[in-house]
Amino acid sequence: MDAEEAIARAHRAQAILDDPLVVETFAAVEAECVKRWRNGDEQGHSSPEMREAVWQLLKNMETFRGMFAAYIRTGKVAAAEIERKQKAKTADPYG
């Protein structure tokens, strides 16, 4: 993937993370996980397995967000590299 693709991907990742529906959905899922972890399922039943499944869901959501954050960081690095090269070219038009 070249720098321009990385930048475009970063913009898409940021737009997804900033989308109000995505933000709302993450908050709802996290709230439901915390509720189930504290109170058990709809019938109030709880087990170590259920709590582990809820924990795993929260960790998976964290991983999902982290991957988007990595795309954003990669795009920022690519943009900075393009800017550095453009400045270098402007400073030395023969180089």
C-alpha cells in the first residue's frame, strides 16, 4: 500500500469511528456487557463462562477500535512523510 492509499484508509477509519451510529452502538454494547457482567443474563443467571464471554466481547471491541486507530496512525505517518519529501524537494529543487 502506498502513502496515498494509507492516507485515504486513515480518513475512512476516522470517519467510521466518528460516525454517530457507530459511537452509539459501541456505547450500547459496552453498557449491555457491563450490565450482564454485574447482573447476569435476562433471568439473572450468571456463570464464570458467561462473564468470560462478556469480557471477551469487550476485548474484541477494543481490538476492533485499536485496528482502526492503527490505520489512522499509519495514515498520519504517511502524510508526514509526504510533507517531509515535499519540503525537501522545495528546499532543494535539484535533489
